[in-house]
Amino acid sequence: MAEDVKPTRKNLMAIEDRIELSERGHDTLEQKRDGLIMEFMDILDQAQDVRSELNENYETAQSKINMARAMEGDVAVRGAAAALKEHPEITTQSKNIMGVVVPQIESSRVKKSLDQRGYGLLGSSARIDEAADAYEELLESIILAAEVETAMKKMLEEIETTKRRVNALEFKLLPDLYENKEYIEQKLEEQEREEIFRLKKIKAKKEEEAKAEAEEEAAEASAAETVPADD
């Protein structure tokens, strides 16, 4: 509260410095928030495209695997899956977007040729190959979706954090500082008026004393002149 602040010029200067710093911080955070929102909207558009592609690839993969099971049987499909020797590798790195560290996921050995799948030409069929192709496409979509949606989540969290900081400065800290500044300025003005009034009273009193002293001296001088001289 303003009443808790000691109304001194030193405190007034300190509060003015805090106001200037807080206003600069508020402007910087607003710019960061706006920039983050723009980046988030770009990622959101990308996430919507990735999610749509993921759904399409999932439907395709399900259709292909169901067809392969129906035509070749579960045993053949499971046998082809079990023949896989090289599994996909996932590595994660990070990148910085306006101060927000987001993951960058890289994958290798997701899409494979027939010989890399392990079952060979004789142990497979066109339908199993099509199902394998579809699931490899699906896996790549899942990896990309994981990267984009994780980045989107981290960006959203940072936007919310930045918004809270902006609001705290705009609706709490700065109004309190403005109130304290106004309170100190009013108190200092009152003190200045009181000091001026006190000095005027002192000056008036001194003038009255000087006037009285002058009148007294004049009266003494006049009395001395009227006293008759001795014979």
C-alpha cells in the first residue's frame, strides 16, 4: 500500500527507476508474447496439416493390413513382421524458437526396401508389401506429428507464462508503483507547502520583532531629546 512507503525524495527516485524498468520489461514481454503467438499460429497450421495427413495414413494403413490379413492370412502377415531385422532409429535434438526450446526429431531406417525388410521376395506378396509401405508412411507421420505437437504444446505454455507476466506488470506492479509515486509526490508537496508556510511565519515574526525593536529605539531617542538639560 502507498501508506507503507516512506515519502522521501530518495524513495521517489527509486520508484521512478522501477517504473521505467517495469515499463521497458512490459513492452519487451508484450513483443515476445505477440511474436510467440505468431509462431504458434504457424505451428498450429502445420499441426493441422500433419494431423490430417496422419489420419489419412492411418486409415490407409488399416485398410492395407486388413486386406493383407484377409488375402494372405494372419500367419503370413505376422511372419513378415517378425522377419524385420533393422528397426527404425529415432534421435532427438533441440531448436530455439524465440527463447523456447522445442524438440527436433530425426528418424532413420523407417522406409525400407524389400530385402531390408527381412522376408525377401519369396516370403512376401504384393498385399503385404503394400501394408508395409503404408505402415512406414504412417510411422513417419507419427514421428512428424510428435515433433510438431510437442513444439506446439511448449509454445502454448510459454505464451501463457508470458501473458501472466504481462498481466502482472500491467494490472498489479505498475499500478502499485504509480500509486506509490503519486502518494510520495503529494506528501512531498505538502511538506514543501508546510515548510514554506513555516519560513514565512518565521520571517514575519522576525520582521515584527525588528519593527518593535526599531520603534523602541526611536521612542528612547525621542525621550532623550525631550529631557531638559541641567543648569
